Amino acid sequence: MKAIDSIKRALDFIDDHVSEEIRISDLASHCYLSSFYFQRLFHETTGYSVEKYILYRRLACAVIGLQEGERVNKVAEKSGFKSPEHFSRVFKETYKMTPSDYRKEIAPLFHVYKPDVLLQNARLNIGEKYVAYHMVLEIQVREQEAISLIGVDIFCPFSIHDTGIDNPGVAWEKFHQVKHTIKHRVQPRHEFGISYNHKEDGYHYLAATVVTHIEDMPDDMVSLVLPKGKYVCCIYDNESFEEAVGPNLRSAMIYFEKWFKENKYKTAHNYVIESYNQDAFQAPFRIAIWANVKP
């Protein structure tokens, strides 16, 4: 059994048995590996220790139960926590609110999704398509004219690999509440989510719409112009919009970053660009991740 297949086997087992006690020794045996080698390989593949990954997957399962209105005691049991008290303590440490507070006001949360480890091992040439878990992915290169944007900007005080409040999700919620005030929006609908100004303490995220020109901008919004030039695009089709902006977005971003480095492209600007045109909101729910590259 290949190493990557062993980790996929472990990830499947964790999701199938999240409500049960999961011992590292049992996982390693399930994958036909020693505990020592299994733990090292798991961390190299996923970026998490086995214990932390299991905890984060339990929390992701618990959040679904809370969203569906289940009692905290039942959620704790179904998600594999030792007790309701243990669940509440871990939930508050992670999301800075109690499970009861979360049920009162559902907030966007960042979860650790099960990674598509087979995709991360794929080798794609430009123009080739890869059928991954619940999506079809392709890399393209295109010349792009300048694009003017207006939207809502927020600061995100941690990386995409940390759990906590989903700050880009918060930006999108605020944007959709006020986007009707933006003048000169293009039709059909085309929106962008842009991560930029990355620093050690976090980054900025802009949820924005394309406009024909930047004038009469609302006071609480910001503008940005994506420059004319060459862009490498990671385009992926999805079975649903929820998957497209959840686990598939995470998997596509991780793969794109790896592909970008392996193919020795260099960015012209420090932007990570999510493109949502009209195809993103209907089947095949197509989303593109762009990177502006140097000639």
C-alpha cells in the first residue's frame, strides 16, 4: 500500500468513527504502519498531528449538529467528546464562544475539512483536467484586462490553517448586506474574494464586485484594481455551491499553491484571488483561483 493511500485510509476511518474513541495505535494498525511512522507521515501529509486533526474533525461534526438545533449533550455524544463539559470547554477555547452562544447567533466558522490527499499528489499540465474528490480541476493560463472592484475589507488575524471565526465568511455576509449600495456594478454578476497584504499576524480579505468604474464609492468600502497581465488560473467544477466554497476551495487552494511552486511561477502581486462569475452559482458551480504572474 502506498503511503498516500495509507493516510487516505486513516482519514476515511476517522470520519466514519468520529463518535467513537480513536486510538493512534488502532489507526496505525488499520493502515499497516508502525505508530511512529504513521504519526510522522500523517503530519507531513495533512499539516496536523493525529490528535489535533481528530479534535478538529469532531468540532466540525459538532457544529453541524448545533446548526440543526440538537441539544449540546447530544452533540457532544455524537461528536465523540468525553463529556458535555469537555465539549463546551474545547469549543470555547477554539471559537471564543460557548456552544449555546453559537446556537443563538450562527456565525461563520472555519473548519478543518478532510483533505483530498490524492489530489495533492497529482501532477497536472496546463489544460489537463483532473477528476478529484467531488470536483474536476484544471490549470489554465490567460491574459486578463484590468478589473475594477469595490467591496468590504476585513482583517483576518490568523492563517487559513487555523480554526476559529471564518473571517472571509464574515466579509461576505457584510458585503451581501450592502452590495446594493454599490453603483456601476457589472452584469451579469461577477464577484471576487481577494486575500492580500499577508503578514505574520494575519492578512486582509476583500469581498467585492466588479464595477465599470470607481466613482461614488460608499464610505465604508474600499476599492482595488486587479492589474492587466498574465494570470495562472486553477478552475474547478463542483457538485454543489456549499462544497465549492468549503472543502473543495480549501483543497484547490492547497493544490494550486503546490503546483505554482513546482512549476516555478512567480507572483507579480501578493494576491490570492477567488473569482465567482455567474457559473459559480449554478451547475457546474465553477470557481476559479487566480494568481497574477510575472512575465
